[in-house]
Amino acid sequence: MVILKIIKSGDSLVTPWPDEALAHLQAKEGDTLHAIETPYGILVTKEDPGFAKTMAAAEEAFRRYANAYRELAKR
């Protein structure tokens, strides 16, 4: 378990992340993290939840129109 402490930095509140937590997320300085509310609390992830939803819709379209995409790829 990782414990994060909120501290004041200038006019902002920040949470320094331990190296082990950042390594687990494969995150580094400058990366964007997404905080997603779940029934169990907050999930912090590097993955953009909107991107996953968009890709799922695209995969469904590719499956539905696979024959049309195959034909278009031939041209």
C-alpha cells in the first residue's frame, strides 16, 4: 500500500508520488494521470478512459463493416 500525503506548494495543494508508485504506473514527470471515480473509490491510471471508449466503438465498426473495409483496402 502506498500512502500519499497532501502538502502545500505555493498556492496549490500537491501530492508527491513515491518512485515505486510511479514505476508501477510507468509514469514520469510531465505525464498526465487520469482519476476515475469508481464504486470502490478513485482509480488513478495513465490510460485515458475516453480513448478506450472511442477504440471500443471503432473496433465494433470495424467488425460490423469488415467486408467493406477489406474492399476499400484493395484500392
